[in-house]
Amino acid sequence: MKGWMGKIKALALMSFMAVLLTGCGKENLTALVPKGYGAEESMKLIILTTVIMGGVFLVVIVVLAYVLIRFRRKKGQENYIPKQVEGSKTLETIWTIIPIILVIIMAVPTTLISFDLADASDSKDHINIDVTGNQYWWHFNYQDEDIQTSQDLYIPVGEKVYLNMISSDVIHSFWVPSISGKMDVNPENTNTMYIEAYEEGVYWGKCAELCGPSHSLMDFKVIVVSKEEYEQWVADMKNYDPEKDEPESAVAKEGKDLFEENNCMACHAIGSSPVEVGPNLTNFGNRTKIAGFKEPTKENLVDWLKDPEEIKPGNLMTGKYPQLNDDEAEKIAEYLMQLKVTDVTPESVNN
Ligand code: CUA
């Protein structure tokens, strides 16, 4: 009786988890609704492998059920020993060859697609972006345009975009489930992958390699805009001159002074400066999130500035500047929130 209760409990728990996990899918954070080339190719592989594995499962279950029923011990045959087939060459050959064929059917397209996605032979004719993974944020350098940005990656719809990926510290993995496959980001070599999005929208990106205590918070976004919007965004980002940009409000002006006094510029750049110890803040006011995953409100930013460790354990900003009081944090937040250089923002994108 006890054994049965355990089994029932386990079954109930599994059903509950299945229902719970199915609810986890967000439309712009799922490999099951592909909105880009890499994701679409991955989806084909998912279907192929699922069909093959489902087929194998079905065949095994049918054969097993047949054997269980057909060869049940019958009355009067208690001591009957059926024909022994151990070591049968025919059977051994069959169940060695069939799996090999199945593995080849899955391995060939997987290998072809992996090489295709990493093929950078025509990268010169397309947009090239250097991607750097850092504990726990992403830096993007648009090679040809000399634009530096962090966390929000803007790309045009329907165009190949080449990503040259490296890490500044440990191994991370770049993954935008709706658009691309995964690519490891290593400290010692550059990996290349191209992405192509089919629809405009804001897509969630994740770090898919355990990289430290805030690994699960190492989120970013890919913002897919029309070609015209992309050109506008590039022009606005290129033309932005931080020297000429004075905050309008008095509070933001004080915030800017505090930002400079606390030496924030040692790690953070505004404009296309090559400093990338910390995230580039040029279009901070347009960001989809604060610290990668918090809603972009001033309150959240104040909390972050006052105690980043509380929000993102293990981040490298903690302890790099004097403790801010409420007033100072408010003013710096006011300054950062008004750093908006373009009208092409995640909100302007058709979602
Ligand atoms: Cu970076 Cu996990």
C-alpha cells in the first residue's frame, strides 16, 4: 500500500511540474516559435529528432507489450523453457545497425546546420558586430559604424548580422531562443555566428552557460527594427556627442556632476568611447531593463546604485565607488534616465 502511495505522489508531482513548466514559455523567449533563421533550423532538428525518438519509443513499447501478452506463462507449462536466442547474430546485427542509421540521419543535418551558421565567408557584405560577454552583461561593438552599446542589441529585420563573440572573463553562452541557436563565448578565441530575424520585435536573450552567482540574471534583448529604423538608429547613435549634451533639468545636471565626481566614467562610457569595463550608457534611458532584468523605473535604478550586490550578486560594480546616500542616488538616476539619444526604441517597435 505504501509503495502505491509513493508512486501516486510521484505521478501527481510530475503532472504538476509538467503543467507548471508548460506555462513558462514566453512568446519572445521560446525556441518553439522560431522568428529567425537559426531558430527555424533548430526547430527542424527538434522535429526530426522528436519524430525519430518517438518512433523508437513506440516500436519498443509495441514489441514489449506483444511479448508480455503472447508469451505469458500458461497453465501446465510451468517448467517449459522457450527457445534461447542469446548471442543471435541476426538480432545483434539488427539492433546495432538500426541505431547507427538513426544517429546518422540526425547527425548529418545537425552538422551541416552548425557549419552553415558559423560560416562567415560572406561576412564582409553584411553587418558585423563584436559581442563581448562579461560577468553579467553583454557589450556590442558595431565594427563598421563605430557604435558601442550594451545590453540592447539593435538589428534590422531580414538581414544577416554577423556576431564575432568573445568573453572578457569566463565562458558564457549567447542565446536568443526565438532567433538563433546557442554559441559559446570563450575568453581565448573568437566564435562567429550569424543571426537573421524574420519579424520586428523585442526578443529575449539569455546566457546559457553557468558563469557565476548571477548567471541566470545575465539577460539581454535583441531589438529587431525595420531597415529604415535601423538606419535612423545608427545615424542617431553615431551623431551623438556627449560633450554637447547637457541635461535639461537642474537635478539631472547635479546628477551628471555626481556621476563624474564618483569616477563612474572610469568604467562606463557615454558615446563611442572604447571604455568597456562596465556597460556603455549612451542610450541608457532607452534600455528595456535595468541591470538586465529589472523594469526600467527610477526606483529600481536608485536601488541598484545604492546596493548592486543585493540585486545582482557577484557583479563587478559593487564596491567600486563610495556608498551613495538617497539624495545622491536619486540625482544620478535622474541623469542616467534622461540619456536618450534616439526615437528608435523598444517601445517604437511593432510587437
Ligand atoms: Cu554568463 Cu551565464
